[in-house]
Amino acid sequence: MYKLEDALAQFIQASTFNQKNTEASIKNLEVQVGQIVKQLADHQESEFSTNTQVNTKEHCKSITTREGIVIENGIGDNLSEEKENRKKGNNKSE
């Protein structure tokens, strides 16, 4: 009779041990999922961060537009002048 009780006690002990290991693994997974969620939230907040370039200079000296126009001194003033000159240049070729 003692063998059966001993076997039952070992089974209970093993089951308890396995349950504690399973609970620890689940807790670990919960922590990891929480970390992934936090990283995703941070990434969505800084959506454009991968497309930016750090300007190491204190002041902007020139701008190059997508059309290849280089705008230097008086950046805001030159932009309208460059567009007008470009339009005039296009009208002359027609």
C-alpha cells in the first residue's frame, strides 16, 4: 500500500513542479509580448524616423529640390525666383 501512496506523492510533486515551470514560462512570454508591444508603439510614434537625416550644421545654407534646383542665400526669396525663371525657360523652348 505504501508503494501506491509513494507513487501518488511523486506524481503530485512532479505535477506541481511542472505547473510551476509552466507558470514561469507563461510569465516570461507575457513580459516578452509586453516588450514587443512597447517597441511597436514606439515605432509607430516615430514613423518617419527612418527617413530623416540629422542636420549637423546649425543653419541651413542651401536646399536642393526634387527638380534639381539649388537654392542658396535667402532661401525663401530665391524659391519664387527660381520657379519663375524655370517657367520662363520652359515657355521659351515651346
